[in-house]
Amino acid sequence: MRRFAILTALLALITALPGCVQIAMGRAEIDKLFIVRLFSFDETKEGKVRITITTKNLSTGEGGGEAVQKGESVVSEGETVFDAARNLSTYADRKFNAGHTEFILFGESLARKGVLPYLDFISRHPEFRYNAKLYVVKGDTANSLVEKASTSKYFVGDRLARIEEHIARTSIVSAVTLNEALLIFDERYLDTFIPCIEPVPTMASGEKPGTCDMILSGYAIFREDKLFYFASREESRGINWMLNRIGSGTIVLKDQTGQEISMVIVRGISKIKPRIEGGELHCTVEVSFVTNIAEIMGGRSIFDRASLDYLTEQQEKSIKREVENAIRIAQEKNSDHFCIISKFGIKYPLLRDYFQENWQELFPDIKFEVSVDSRIDGTYMINEPVTASKEAVGE
């Protein structure tokens, strides 16, 4: 009898615990959830926070036709990030779930004002994944891009995913995750880089007016948490060389006769070696890469030793210009988005405090030396140009 009384009391206590009520309130059936794929942040003209959450919705075409992919978005505004997020429940007929968010977009005007309040909200939210990718929308709001980039055939999130799959083919940018951005933002001596996407008129036929495509236009460089400037596509690839983030890419050259030759980077690697000489900071940037010949825009064969040596020299000069240009701009703007301070701190740990206290004065005066080494490995089924004659080849 005593055991029964104790068991009854325990069951009554467990039932009365407030935690059980909260757990029950937090549950939702799958059809009651708004599974967020894109989370977009903007600033309104009045200075308020605008949040756009977007999911993928499959709807059947007219007459039971082919399913149409389209984005479904809910927009909310508020005085703060949390206020706007809480107001989502006012507009949405389902509870939003951020556990599957793949992309986080920032409009340009908001990025210029500062992104840390938004990153702080995201990082503290229990559902966001730290491998979500960050992008800045150049020349537009994130909300506008989401609306204009969803086509009748492709959901905007899927389009971003396809673009991301091919990032390494050009090496203009590389993906930056939420976790990576937070780590760099924590280092107040470094500037941060986030890829930017830009809306352009669509090339697809049959789309409604106003539909746009998206292109990767380079990196957005942040000083502290504010957008500092946009790096060009060429400068952005130079940044990738410095950061050892090169996958592939194209180098367009001219041979001795003026023919345009397309070289494809097969693989590339770079190393930064810091040193102190005579009280001055020096950095040697060693770049090495391998290419294939992808195209010959002309009728003259280039498959002789003299021509190949000339092309090798030209491609090394081209990449050296890219890297040196990226270094020059960074030093002119006093923007260490290459993490050079970390290189010196690792090699000279006893001088780490000195570097941190004086980096703004030290970085612009670092002496950089860039050395480039390359080789041409082969071709893509090219034995000679299609229009090459025996006279042109020299036989």
C-alpha cells in the first residue's frame, strides 16, 4: 500500500511539471511546419529589420500536368531581429523550422550597416546549422532576389545549390559557412570575406518579365562586421590563390602569332612563408599549378617545345599579376583578409602581442614576393587545330 501511494505521488508530480507542458507545446506535425531553405535579411527604408523565409513548394500543373517547382516565402518586419522573427508567427500559417536552412542572404544596404546582430541571432538559435552558406546580394535586397530568381522550373534554393556545385570550375569565390564567418569575425585584426551574388537579366526563354538569373561576382570584404568593398572577379581569384582555395579555372593567353589559347587549371596550390629580415616583415608567396590546353582559337599548331615553353611562361605571368594585384589592393585598403597576421603569429609566437597591437601599421608595409611555377600536362583530345594545314604546322 505504501509503495502504491509513493508511486501515485510521483506520477502526479511528473504530470504537474511545467517542462512537460513546454515540450508538448513545442511539438508540431510535419504538415504544420514551414521548412526553411533560405533565410534572408534586409533593412527597410524606415530602418526596420525585414526577414524573408523561403521554402520549396511543389504544385501540380493545370489539368494534372507536370509538377511545378516554386518558392513560397513569408516576409516579416520588426524593430529588432528577434522582434521580426517572432512576428513571423503572425503571418505564417505554419511554424517555421530553420533546421534545414542551406543559405543565408544579406541585402547590400544591410551589409553596409553591419551583420553581427543577425549572425548573433542565427548562432544562438537552436535550429540553424553551422554549415549553412552565407551570401551578400550585390546591388539589391535579398528579398527582391528571392522573388525574381525563382522560375517556373527552378526553385531559387536549387539554383543557388547548382551554382555552388560549380564554384570550383572558376575559383572566382569559394563557399563560406556560418561557422567559418563567425570564427573570422571573432578576430578583430582580420577582415572577413563573404561571396556575393548579383542579379542579372535572365537568359531563359518563356519566363515572365522581371525574372532574373544570378551570377557569382566576387567577394564582399567586411571590416569588422560592415561591408567595406566589393572585390572584382579577378581580384577575388587572386584572393583564392592567396588563401589556397583554388580548384579549377580558365586562363586565356595569346601565343607568338596572336592566337587565343584557353588553358584550364587542373590543380593549384599556394604557400605563404613569412619572415623577418632587418627589422622588416617579408612574405614569400609560392604558387604552383598544372594546366591542360582546352582550346586553340586559330589554325596554327602550338604543339612544339618553343610554343609550349612560351605558353607556360605566359600563364605564369598571368597568375602572378592576379596575385600581385590582390595583394596591392589589400595593402592599399589596409585590409588583411589573407590572414597574414596568423602566419606571423604562428612562426613568431613571442611577437604575437606586438603584431596584434601594431598590425594596422605593419600590414601595409609588408614586402611581398610572389613566385609562380607551372607546367602544361596535356590537352583535351586536341592533336592539332581543326583548320591547321601542313604549311601552318610547318611540315
